[in-house]
Amino acid sequence: MNSGGQIGPCNGVYLLDIAGTLSADGVPSGTTVHLQGWYRDPPAPKQTSLTNAQVITAP
């Protein structure tokens, strides 16, 4: 999945339907879910990185 960002300003965006994914995977409503994204960034020194972690409640 490409974020569509430009080199330099780092302005890419990912939009994911987390609620739909959780529902399709059978996660019950009200369940606490811990999420974190791992992404590739070839121009960066380490070439990969992690997003900030998020905790959500399944809808």
C-alpha cells in the first residue's frame, strides 16, 4: 500500500477501515485492541519504522 507521500515533507497518509476489519475477523464489540503500524521508508537511515501505538475499543 502506497501512502502517496512525497520525499522530504513526509506527508503520506494511510486510511484503513479498522472497524470493518475487526468485524470481519470476528472481534467482539467492546474488546480492547492494541494497534501499531510498521512501514517501509527506503530513504530513511533504518529504512523501516513503527507508528505510535494506539489503543481502541472495537465498535
